Amino acid sequence: MNGSGSTRSAERGTRNRFAVVLGVVVAFSVSLSAFGQGAKIVEPPKPDYVAGEKLRAQLLAQQPAESSLNGLLKLRDADGNRREIRVHLTTRVLTNGAWEAAYDAGGERPEKLTVRHSPSCPNVYSVEVGSGSPVELGGAKIFGSFAGSDFSPADLGLDFLHWPKQAIVGTGLQQGRPYKVLESTTTNASPNGYTRVRSRVDNETGGITQADAFDAKGKIKDFSLIGWRKVEGVWQLRGITIVDERKDSVTRLEFELTVKDAER
């Protein structure tokens, strides 16, 4: 393989690892919706459920390398009040394709969320608050706030990939990169959750690059990447932004890069 091919392969592998480590997104473009400006979606004659199920299986089969990242949650509420919370993300690889992501938030009320992923089983969520014991979350509780932020356990765990209906509802091209639009739907949503998620999946990396969540009234959440930096030849994710349309609030999850003077 030539040098450029090796570089593309390394970049693809690194971006895929970040996609599954975060459990949320990979290669988002900040302030640029895949379903908005600059992205024209070609819709098929009807939703393709067979292709959607195949793509869902591929996404669930992604398993990250073990890692440890420091980061910062930056919160802004509807009144413009801002605060920051230190967070640490640890990823462990388990057996049979399973893996576990632990989000450990500090502050006055420390909270640790653990999400156990498996290709063939629903996610398992547990939370520890303060010095308390782990408590398993289920039902509507997975749509509650993590550490007071706009991220819910269901958001961080990409829970919609376990919903019963998965269909390819479009294809498109964004900044020269082809992608598929995966629509995940459920009829068993909790009152504070959502019933439909549209995700853009990059054809080359196989990673989710955009996700918008809807309830019966319309879009309630959207996600975007702060961006990437290349650090000593390795692509590193700078962070993620989530906007809660219902609360008019924003949370940014920013990660500390291993080298300060990283190439943009």
C-alpha cells in the first residue's frame, strides 16, 4: 500500500475508534446540519428496511480500543447562565464484542454513568451519584439528564440503534463525502424521550456523522462536532455540541488533546 493509502486507512481507523468510544457521533461539522445547508438528500422510492437493518448491525458491531480521556462539560441554559464540569471518559473492551464506556463527572454532585454495549443485546445503563452504589437505569430514566447537562444516557449510548425499525431513507454528499441517512423509529417512547432519529452515516468510515432526534411535534435535539485535530499523526476529536430545542440550552463536551500545539 502506498503512503497516501496508509494515511487514509489510519485516519479511517482512528475516526471509527472515536465514533464508538463516544457512543454518540463521529465527524460532525459544527453549526452545519447534514439535513440543512449544503447537503442535498436523495430519497429512495420507499424506505429500505433490509439495508437499514444491515447498517444498524454494522454500527453495533464496532468496538473501540481501550482508552482514557479527560474532558470538560460546558453548559449554557436558556437564560445564558454558564457553568463547567470536569469529566473523565474510560473505555473498556469486554468479551464477545461487548464494551463499556464510563463517564465520570465531577463537581458538587459527582455522577458516574456507565454504559455497557453489546452487538446483540440492548444497552445496560447504571449510574452512581456521590458516594452511592450503582443503580441500573431503565425506561424513561435513560432519557434523563447526565450530570445536569443536555446529554442523556440514551444519547451517549446511541440507544436508538436498538429500536425495532431501522431504514435507509436517503443518500447524500456533504463536503465531497457520500453518506447514507439511517432513520430509527419506535412506538414505545417515554414521555421525555424521542420517537425518531435521523443519522447520517459516512460511507468511508462507517461512522455516524450527524444525528437529529424528533418527537411527535418535531425536532427536539441535534448534535454537532466541534472538530478534529491531528496530533502527532493521529486524528483526535476535539468535542461535541448538543442543542436541546425544548429547553433552548446547549452543552459542549470538549476533550483535552494529548499535545497542545496540534495541527488543525
